[in-house]
Amino acid sequence: MTPDDDLTDEAYFDRPKRTRRIGFDAELIRAPITALPIREPVVLSAQATVTEAVRAMQREHRGCVLVTDDGTTQSKLLGIFTERDVLFRIVDRGKNPATLPLGDVMTPDPEVLPDTASVAFVLNKMSLGGFRHVPVVDHEHRPRCVIAVRDVVEYLVEAFPREVLNLPPETGPRSPPSREGA
């Protein structure tokens, strides 16, 4: 018996071996962003009010609006207005959202991705920048869509439905969370 034998934990070697290794398909992240669930962007002009933007976000169930000069996708992207902007630039700042123009509180010249980008670039931009929404633009910097974190999650759930959707119910007395504040 050597001194190393005393350090060996036999229980470690008795653990059951995995019969199937779950791997990540790298092709998933090399796919073009068109593989993600794409929705038309909500676009408003810089002169639209914060109230108009918030109502559009509520109506369309979106976390942001894109801002252009004329409020169409035919103009260059000027900025983005998100739920975070509402929290950090409007609430408790003494500003009237009914009269406050988006151009005054939007994030100007946001980071964007070209419409030729891959899912990997979306993940990279979101991870490094801490973004929940990334505008996608064409070669003339006109908005084409917005990729949201939930779009990426939906894409991954569709790729791994058995691993994600077939989980056993959680144990314990937890009631399902409400969508409010999610």
C-alpha cells in the first residue's frame, strides 16, 4: 500500500457512468439570425412621445422600440428605447412621458448587428454588452428586426425540446410565477 492509496476515494469510482453524453451542436450558433424567430420591429420617430412608445411596447408585447427620423424602416436607425430606459431615464425623474420626445431619452446610435450575422454574434453581443435587445440593420443601416433574449431562448428550446420541455415538475410548494414582472 502506498501513501497515495489512502487518498483514493473508492466511492468516486463507483459512480454510475453516463450512458449518453449530451453535446451542444455548434451548427446551432453558426446558423444565420434568420434561424431565430424574427418579428417586425416596432419603429417610431424621434418626435414620438414616451407614452406612445410604452403603449406600442405593451400592445406588441415587446421590450423596446427602434427610433428613426420618420418612424419607418426605410430610414436609418437613430436609437433604441427599452424597458430599462423607462426605469432609469423616466421613472422618478419628474418628466412627463406624455410630452417627452423619444429622441430625448433613447439610447442614440445603439450597437447593432448586420442582417448577415450569425446566432453566435447575437450571443456574443448580448453577453459582452449586457443587452437584452439587439437591433439588426441592413447595409444602409436601416432597421430590419430586433433580436431579443427570449428569441434566442425559444430557438434553443426548439433545438433541445426533449432536454428542456420534458423536465420533471419541481418539488416543493411553489406556485407558478405570474407573467407580471417576468
